[in-house]
Amino acid sequence: MTPRPLAGVRVLDFCWMIAGPLTTRLLADMGAEVIKVESMARLDRIREVGVQPPTPHAETNGVFNDCNTNKKSILLNLNHARGIQLAKELAAVSDVVTSNFTPDRMDRWGLGYRHLSEVRPGIIVASMPVMGSEGPHNHWRAVGNGVIAMSGLNAHTGYPDRAPVGLGTLHSDFTSPYFGALAICAALHHRNKTGEGQFIELAQYEATVHLLDTEPLEYLVNRHDPPRKGNRSNRYAPHGVYRCAGADRWIAIAIETHNQWLNLCRVLGLEGLTARPGLNTPAGRLAAADEIDRAIETKTAGMDDWALARALQAAGVPASPVENVGDLVGRDPMGKSLFQEIDHPAGVSMLLHHEPVTWNGERYPIERAPFLGEHTAGVLGELLGLDEHALADLAAEGVLS
């Protein structure tokens, strides 16, 4: 394969759960050597909590495997002084150190930016706490649902006459990684030009606020807190999700132009609506949105979502089946290159997702996530020169646990 962009970069990774590991997965997929520091004293919970195959195995958690491709894993007990010393020695031969604990955790171990820049001038340290290090909530811990609620997403998701709803998927965990990886790459570029290291802090809460659409602007400019609008649009109509034949099958339709409106009605056999002058403008259709939606669903409810989407697309109408994961990985041909099936040594197969980019026309290669501590001897031997006797002594002292 074409040499990957971060080949030659070494990352010492203390991240756990999802948002941090996905950040370093991006770096690993782009070619960085990512050494994941783990401990039996504080096991990464995503090794334990998440999707498992019918016959579970200690190493087959689906979430962990998808968040940690292309990495190495070492065991290092940071409750032991020698464990912290080894971490500093590893940082001294690394380019980047990452964590997503509370803001002061790495400093209390003596592994903060000030400490590590003394042993490795030019080092880049990236911290990704939930709330950041400033403000009244800097000591808070949180999981995705709480962050999503705090960021305003729940308040603006759902229908105006119903209670707010969560997004279902924990988007905060899947937004922060792209900000984090971008900042780290920018710091590497800066260091290549100047030799200067960098301390980066990414508040996951702030990254999640960025998922809002125009709602902050509407409030900041007009002092108007926009209501929840479900699947509706303020500008286009019809604009929604409509029931189709089969259990929980739906189609999304969005009409912007007059021709799209005419073609939608023709395909669905609703030409009578186009004969009404009041419905020939967006404003008129917005005013009659409830009536139009009911008329559309009387037709779509008996139709196959995929067949109808093809017919509407052929007529120039923006439409798509509301795809579930089975559609994404099975029926939709677009998923063929996005997902890759691997055979796991535990005796199961796994479907892992590629990054949504290509490098010189190629997908980044995927290697399975590491077993717990799988590379401890290799990494400490190669980077710190520890032989098997030294490793055995460290294991006996509880340092490699």
C-alpha cells in the first residue's frame, strides 16, 4: 500500500471507553504506531460492556474491537511507582501522549504536559476530558447520554408536541474523535516546522455542541429558541419520513422545487394535489403540510421502500429508504467498501468499519484490536531494552498488571 501519512509517529495512548480510543484509532489507521496502555487494576470498560457474539469471549467485544484497530496493547500498573517511571520512559521515545480522564488525572500521576516535556522536549500531549479544565463543571465525569442532553441536542430533537428524545446513538463519542485527531495532526505539523511541542485540550461537551445546526444562531441573533420540528423543514414541504409496506419500513422524501413536487405527485398518483393552486408554492405546501403528509402516506404505506426510492430518484425526487444497519451492511451496495469482515482468533468473524476517507485511492488497512497486554514484552523490550528476566521481575512486582 501507499505509505500512510502518519507512518513513523508513535503515540502513547492512555485513553479508554469510546471517544478517546476512536481518536487514536484514527491516528493508528493513518499509520501511527499507537501503544495502548492498559491495566488489570482499571480495565477499559469497553472490553466488558458492549456487543458480543452468541458465544462471548474476553477479547470479542464488538465496540472495543471497532475502536481499537491497528493498535498495540501493553499492561502497566500506574498505581505502582515503577509503572509511572516506565510510562515516562515510553513517553521519552514517543511523539504524542493521549488521555481522556478528568483534567488533573495525568498531572497527579506525574504524567502531565509539564512533566513529560521535561523528559521529551517537543512532545505533544492531548487531553480529552468531558468538560475541559475550566469552568464550574471541570471535575465532572459523564457518559454520552448526559453530554448529549447538556449540549442542547435533546431539546431540539423530536416533535414539538412531545417530550424531547435522545439521539439513540451516543453522537458525542463519535464527534470528538475527529476534532481530536485533527488537532493532533496540526500539532505534529507545527512541530515539524518549529520543533515546538504542544498541549491540546478538547472538551467533549464543547465538541458535542457543534452538532447543533442553526439553533444557536437563531437564539444568538434573534433571541428565539426554535421549537423541535421532528422531520419537518422550515423551508421545504413535503419534507418527512413516511411509512412503507413491511414492519418498521419508511422512506424519506424532501421536496425543494416545483418540478420535484409535480414528479412526486405523478409517481404516487396524487395529481389531484397539483391541481390545487395553493399547493404550487413552498409557502402554500408548508401551510398544508399535515394534509399533504397524510395523503402521501396513504400511497407509500402499501409500497416497498427501496422500489419506491428508485422510482422517485429516477424522476428527480430526493428520496431514500430509511436504512437500518442490516440495510447498510447488506442491501446497500455503498456499504461494500465501507465495512470489512475479519476472522478473529477467538473463532468468530467481525465486521469492522473503515474510515470514511481514502488515501491515494485506497482504504487504510485494518488489523484487529489487540488482546489485553498482547504486546507488553515486545514493546518494553524493543523500546526500553528490557530482557525477559527484567520483564519477569516487573511482572512479579505487579508492575505489568
